[in-house]
Amino acid sequence: MNMNIKKNPTIILAPFILLRFLFFFSWIFNTAAAAAAVENTKIPVNVGVVVDLDAPSGKTYLSCIKMALQDFYASYAHFNTRLVLHTRNSNQTVVGAAAAALDLIKNVEVQAILGPETSMQASFVVNLGDKAHVPIVSFSASSPSLASLRSPYFFRVTQTDSYQVKAISSIVKNFGWRHVVPIYVDNTFGEGVIPFLVDALQKVDAHVPYRSVIPPSATDEQIEKELYKLMTMQTRVFIVHMMPHLCSKLFAMANKIGMMSEGYVWITTNGAGNRLRSLGPVVLSSMQGVLGVETEVPTTMELTEFKMRWKRQFQQDNPAIIDVYVDVIGLRAYDAAFALALAAEQVGDTSFGFQERNGSFSSTDLDTFKVSQYGPKLAQALSNTRFKGIAGDFSLDCGQLQSSRFQILNVNGDGVRTIAFWTPENGMVKTLSSTNTSILSTSEKCDFGTIIWPGDSLSVPKGWEIPTSGKKLKIGVPVKVGFTEFVKVTKIPSTNTTDVTGFSIDVFNAAVEVLPYALPFEFIPFENPDGTSAGTYNDLVYQVYLEKYDAVVGDTTIRANRSLYVDFTMPYTESGVVMVVPIRDTRRKCAWVFLKPLTWDLWLTTFCFFIFIGFVVWVLEHRINEDFRGPPSHQVGTSFWFSFSTMVFSHRERVVSNLARFLMIIWVFVVLVLTQSYTANLASLLTVEQLQPTVTDIKDLLRNGDNVGYIENTYVCEILKQLGFDNSKLKPIKTMEECDVSLSKGSAKGGIAAVVDEIPNMKLFVAKYCSKYTMIGPIFKTDGFAFVFPKHSPLVPDLSQAVLNVTGGEKIMNIENKWFSQESKCEDKSTTPRVSSNSLGLESFWGLFLIAGMASILALIIFLASFLYKHRHVLKHSDSRASKWRRVRAMFEIFNDKDISSHTFKSSQQRDGIGGVGDEVKASPNSNWPESPFSYLDHTDKDFVLFEGQQTPSTTSHASPEMVPKIELDIIPVQEMHTTPVTDRFA
């Protein structure tokens, strides 16, 4: 038996193998059972989907939603919640979408709804969701009007159309277009964006002259009729806002009737721009040159991989639909489903039931809605959901996806290409960096590069054209009797035609020649059947507003009230209103006219300086010059005579000190300038005509009750009435000759005291009568003459630029010489009257007086310093018994005496033969003033008191014996006395 066991080991191991197999199968069974149990514990969340299943777009969005849930739960298999989709078809109608939503909320009791597609459908569905507290998550309803619903249960996971209007206005601004016509579908989607678009265009100075509305179900005939209407207008820039189906019909008809040719501009919003890449070649062939706005989606590896998987899956589910393309709306649908699944997981296990409304009883389904208990929590979770979606960052602010970037597309051939980007931060840019951030441009305009415009044109269209071939602009011109230099209308009976000439006409013709395009026009006089003017300038301008004229050319002034209903080009003349008055000779014929050349302050300053200069010369000269010595009255008279005689350079006294000579050089120059200026001004006053206006202020005319003239049919009459002039005091003037006659009469004789009008007209008049009249002003400010066009006319900026080119060059000079130069009959072409200069004032000569004064003061300082230094021992004597006053008095005595040591006196003595001992010292024959101590032997007590105890000359004064001791007198030879300074002797 043992031997048998050893020989058959398999028999022993068989039970163990069987047990292992049984254990393995038991583990597999338990695992499968556990997985089934886990699956049964997942929390289902019912979610409705409302799309247009009859359209390829609806199937595309549903496919993206399903794929989003598959990807979500494949990545987050451990989540407890599962969205369960309940799909309904809206049948492409508002009623179908509302019925589908009502069924989902009332019968299925869904906790949220994805969709519907259009803004009109969403408007009804949102109201249902708001009543039932069921969140409505739309990924394609973009109309800004939905924001007015203000429902906390409405979440728009797409950009509102109002975000793209800034990108569109940036395109318009970049190319300088001034007129734009929007073409939009007549429903909530189309109308919602228009107010935002118009506001954005106005901010870039673009006007919307017309709005073209296309019915949603428009036939080809209706579209063709509307397009033909647009062809009759000037505007050639169109913004199309409609869905791709209607948009393709519009462009097919536009291409048929020739509106896709050169000169036209077509821009589509992202309603069609987001789907341009999915349109077929047939549709794109009729859209060549179109610019489109597309919502920009960052290109990532995940996006590329998703598009490949989605296309493969969609082809499997819908084999009949070929050549499909998932657009940004499909990507938004994917992110919307992803966000809803994430929010449902955040809410977790909670009550999914609906409860009855309190006190609600009605026979209609809408009023018997139950209220979701889950909806408010799900709405709160959706508001806080943030993640990186396949279409970009997902973040809701007040239930609205925030603005992102846009791409600007250009349709070329069978496809589209990106030519620029628009970002909220930097506006229009040409490229984005590798990190999807915009690269700023250094210029205000973005360089789009090469753009293929309609008609395969490479040049940027100007945005407008003269409507209908061969039509000319009707330009109104004023009919005038006088002042025809600006506009002159001449009838030619032989040809029954009208010839319009003048300065304004030539300027306009020159400006039209500068334009880079042809501008056909014809002049039409604003006249009655009898050839007279049909009204005022205001009436003529108003005809443009009434569309009787396309423009007005003439001497038309830019006025604020006129600019309310018309536009003006840049002015081509000077601006301002002036007053022309007669001039008269105002030369003075009175006895005191010789005082007029100088002002009183200059007369007074000159007089004071004559006195001051005389004093300074006396100080410098009286010690060393015999001409300035003598009795006090003689010295004063001599000093003043010397100073005033320099006025006519007749002074006979000579100056001997260098300081005085230096001063006199400067003073003589000052006097020379003064006398010459006085002589010239006096001669002008007595000989030159001084033509002054009779009136210098218009208020003087009002106070005096004078008559005032104005050019007939102008606005100046209204201004004068506003100033307070009575209508009876205002006289209309037609011609220059009539104006001259009225001014010559004067107001007292039935004429006028002044004529008031604009500078160009009055310059003509004064140039013709320059010897009789002058202009005063401007008394009012205006903006000059300009050309008139309808409000927001595209011609205004072009002609304004042309006017600037004309007025800034040689052309305007030639035109002015042609029309105005022959009017002047005066040698002096200036309109300013010939008047003499005013009285000369101190402000013209204060520099000269400053120099003379500083020189005088400097000479005094130098003289005083030298004098004090030379006699310093007198003030510093050691004898304390001599008072300070006596020392100062002694200094004044010395100052008053002759300076015998001066070389002038030495020269005189040598000429007179003085020099022997015993010769008598004689006083100057011209001196009656107390003589110097060395002119005689009897000295005053000043020397005795100061030098008591020394050998000094005796005195004949009446000093008391106590004060004057007896001393011996040293007899000094006369020659020695004359050669020894007095101060040295005292020392």
C-alpha cells in the first residue's frame, strides 16, 4: 500500500489543487458582487438636455455633453454622484423648447437643464427654471438681453455678445471708417447686441446711419430687396449679426448682386464667426474677403486629443453626417456638463425631491409647479466652481462666463486664416506669445498684415462711395449782391447756364483736387425764381439738413446752433467779428504839446538827476576847481548851471578831477540819448498824421444810440440784437459802396457810425478804403468760414484734411492774390491806421538812469574815502580836550577850503610867477567864501583849540584869554606855505 502511494503522488496533490480553484472562483464572484453593490450605491442626479436634435448642431452639442460625462466619471470613478441625462428635442422652436423644459421639470423632476440653444428659447426656459428653482445652464444663448431676467438659477457658460462689440469697434477704428450699417436678424438674438454695438461704435467716432433688419425666415426676394436698398446708400461697411444658416443666404445674395466686389467691407460677429471653419466651400466662395470675429480658444494637447476622439465617436453615432467640425459652442457644452457634474458631487447626498408651493392652486401647469429642494444648493455649487476647462478657464461671475480673447479671421479661398487678436487687456494685437499672452504694438494702429478684401483687393476700402453711378453732389451756394469776392453767381443767358466763381469756390475746387478719389458735384444757387437770394445763411445751411442739398460752399461761418444739425469742415479763413469805424487825425495843436513826448515820471526823474549830478560834480570839483568856488549862492548856481547846460552841451566850466570826468562821460551819454529821443518823438507829434478811430468800443455805440451797419442776411444782426441794439438802429448793408456812403454820413445824418461783420469781409472793405476806415477787434470770437455737409458725412474728415493741405501751402496764397490783391488802392496794404508812438516813459530809460546813479554814488564813495584817509589824523588826534564835534567841524572846514596841494593850483601859481619869500598870498578874485588858513596869517580858533601847546598861527578871534594862551608864531615863507598841505602843517 505504501508502495502504491509513492508511485502515484498525483493522487495525493489532487485535493489541494481543487481547493485552490474553488477559492479563486469564490474570490472572483465576491469581487463582482461587491462591484455591483458599489455601483448600486451611486447617487443618480437627473439632468435634462434641451437641444435641436433635428439640426447637426444639436447632435454635436449632445455628443459633447455625453463625452464630457464619460471623461469625468472615468477620471473620478470614486465620486458618489452620477448625472443621468434626459434628452428632449426643442424642434428648433421656442414653444418646443418650453414644452420640453416643462416636461422635464414637471414629470421627470430633473435637478438641472443643459440648454436650450438659442436666446429666444432660453428666455422662456429660464423663467420656468426660476419658478421651479431648477438651474438652467446654457452654453450657447449669448444675447445680452437675457441679463435682464436677473434669475439666480440662470447660468450662461458662454460669452455674452456684448463682449465682442469692443473687438468689432477696434477693427472699425483701426481702419478709420466713419459710417457702419449693422445687418441683424429680427429676434432676441439679433436685437440684444445692437445697443451695445452702437455705443461702442460711437466711442470710436463711427456713426450708424441705418439699421438693416432681416426676418429669421426671410426669403431670397426679401434679402435681395434689402441689399439693393443698402446699395443706394453711401456706407460700404456692414456688420452682420445672425446665425450661420441665414448668414450664408445673405452672402450668397450679396455676391449675386455685386456687393462682394471691391470697395465693400463685411464683418461678421461670432454668431457666424465661430462656425466659419465648419462652413463648406460653396458657402465660403460667396464670402471671400469677409472679416469674422471668433472666440479664441487656447490650443492645448488635451483639446487636440479631444477633437480627434470626438470626431471618431460622432462619426460612429451619426454615420450619415460627414465632414463635421466641433466649434467653440460644442467645447462650451463639454465644459458645462463637466462643471455640472462637479457641482453635483460637491452638493453630495441630499434631498432630490420637489415639494408643493404653499397655498398654490390653479388649473394651469405653470402655476402648479413644485419647487426643487436640490436646486438652490446646486446653483450655489455652480457659482463656486472653478477649473481649467477644455475651452479655457471656467469661472462664473454672477452666473456669467467672463470675457476672453477673440480672433479676427479673414476668409480666403476655401478656408479662413487668423490675421489678429483682440484681448481685454491690450485691445487689438497682431500675435500672441507662446504663453497665449498678447504682444503689445508700439503704434496706435494694429498691423494686420495682408488682408484680402472683397473683390480680391489688397487696398483698404475707404468705407463709403457716392451712391448710384453718375450721380453728382448737389452743392448749394449763396446768392449775394455785394462782397462777391467770396461767391459770385453769374447768369449766362446765351447758354442758359450759371457760372459760380469766387474765393470760396476756388478753395473748394482746390480741396477736391487733393482728394485721392473723384468727387462729382454741381453748384446750385440758393435763389428765388427772380434770381434774388432765397433766404439767410441759416436758411441755406438748414437746406442740407432737409436733404435738399448735399453740401453748402460759400462764406458760411461755423456757428454752434448750426452744428446741431450739420457738420463743418476745417475753416479756411481767419475767425472773428470786427467793427469798422472812420478814422480822424488827432494831432494836438496846443501850447503844451512840447511836454507830450515824455511822461511825467520821466520828466520828474530827469529833473532830479540834473540836480543830483550837479551836486556830485560840485562835491568832486569845488576844492580844486576855481570855477566851482565863491559865495554859496554862486557855487549852487554854478553847479546847477553846469548840470542843466549839459542838456544842450553849452557848459563852459571845465572839470579837472578824474572822478568828475568819468561821471560826465556817462552823464553826457545819458543826456544825448534823452535829447535825441525827445526830439524824434516831438517831431512825430507835430508832423506825422495820428489817425485814431472815432469809436473803440461797441458799447459806446450802444450808449450813444448810434446806428450800426451789418452785412445783409448774416447772423451778425442776431448778435447785435443780443447785445441790446434796437432793431431801428441796425442798418443792413449790401455792397462796399453803400457801406462807404453810410459811414461817411455818420449816424447823426442818417448813416451809420460803424459796420460790424466778419474779418474776411471787413478786410476787403478796409483794403479798398484804407485811408478812411480802420478795423477794431475782434469784438466776438468765431471759427471762420467752412464748408457744410450733412451730419456725420464721411466726406467731412477727408475734405477737412484736404482744406488743411490747401491752406497750409502755396495754393491759398495764389487764390488770395487772385481775389483780394486788386481791392487795395493804398500804398500801405496794412489795415492798421498810421499812428505815432506814445509818450516815452521811464520804463524805456531806467537802465541809463541806473548806470548814471551807480557811477555818481561810486564817485562819491571814492572821493569820500580818499578825503577821510588823507585827513584821518584830524579825527584821531590824541588831544582829548578837543571835542568830537569840533573835530568833525574842522573836517567840514577843511572840506570847504581849497586844496592848495592840488596840481591845478600849483599850475596856476607857476603861471602867475608866485614863489619868492615875502610875496603876499592873495585870495582868488572869484572867492568871497572864507579863505583857507594858508591864505592869510590870522587863523580861526579851530586851529588854536585843536593844536593847543604847538606853534600855530595867531588868531584875531575873540577867544577868551583862559582858552587861548599866548604862544610864539612861526613865520612860514609864502613859498613853503603853498607847497605844504594844510593837514601836514597842523600835524
